[in-house]
Amino acid sequence: MNGPLSPRCALSLVLIVVTLSTAALAQQTEGSSARAARPGYDADYLGPPLADPLLQQAKETYVSFGCAYCHGVTLTPRGEAADLMHSALVGADTNGDVIAALLRAGVPKTTKLSPMPQFSDLSDRQLHDIARYIHYARQQGRYKELLDATATPADRASGKTYFDRNCAACHAADLNGIGRRYEESALRRQLLRPPTLNERQSFAVGALSDDHVATARQRHNSLLENLTPAEVTNLVAYLQTR
């Protein structure tokens, strides 16, 4: 029937639209209230999907097996759970093996921390997926912390020492003039998250076989997870002289 709607049909349609809009608004408000009541807690639990399907799979594994309940989706711990964002053990893990072994064995209760159950029934891939997401979330959180850190007096000599020990093998030849090309805040962002290593991972065959980029990304992200605010300040001060 292609004629105009009767007044009764039109009124019904309006009521349906209003009802759906009200329900959507209520759901949005509820989510906003939950976020406000618990800072750092993801009210939608999983949050928006990640662009990288492998990371999204890792995130879902981390959440579905209960890790987020104690440690938080964004590594904001609840109660006596370990602070994975600043854990030295997590920072020392580079390929997931340390975290996977800990998950498989479990952690007994201590005077400061709650116990963690064994996950011995999970596959090796599932354990490494959990480790992969922990590292990803830690990198996001540490990046923000280091950007927002309160400025401290810089020690250029210490910055040079850190650079020579951790960065020179890859970057010694490409620093000429870097201090003149970027202001301090931009240089800090470049240092913490180089654009070439922050691009979305390609799943083309050629890209997947490029071990150089993959190794560089892993090495840099490991440094990012363990840098202190003072080390970043010292590094930036040293790079401004180059």
C-alpha cells in the first residue's frame, strides 16, 4: 500500500521512534555513569574492537578467561591484584614465555597480593595471547604516563649513556639535526612512539616476512615498557644536542 499513513499509524510510528531513542539514551547514560563511578574501568568491558585482528583476539582471550576482572581491561588493578602496568616481571618478558609460565603455574597468596589460580588447562597459544594483550595494554598506558609525567631536571650525560647502551646500534647514524627538527614535546612523542613503528601491521606476505621491522618494533616496545620519566627527560635533552 503506497498511500499516506493514517493518523493512527503515524502516531504509532512516532511512539516507536521515541521509545527506541529513549532506550538508547538511557543505555548511553548508564555507560557514562559506570565510567564516572569507576575511573579506568571499561564500562563496555571489551571496549571498541582493535584494528589489529590478532590483538583483538588476544584481548578477547584476556577478558574471557577472567584476567580483566582483577587486573582491569586497561591494567587498572582491583583490590590486591598485581599492578601489571608497572610490574618488573612483565617488563622483563619479551616473547610471552615468562608470563605464560606464570599463568600456567599460578601464584600463591602473599601478605600483599591475592592468589592467582592456575591456567594449566589453557593452550600455549591462549597463554601467549594473554601475554600479547598485557604487553599491548601496558605499552598504551606507559606511553600516556610518560607523556604526562611531571618535568624533572635533565641530565644530558645520563641521556647519552642510555642512548649509547640501548639505541645507538640502530639510530647512531640518523640523528644529525634531530634536535633542530623537533621541539621538545614533539621530540618526546617521536622518541616514545616512532611513526614508522606505530603504523598498522600489514598482513601481506612480504610484510609478514620482514623480520627487520618486527624486531625493531619488539625492541622499541620493550624499551617503552621500562623507561622511567627521568630517562625520557634525559634522552630528550641529549637528542636536542644532536
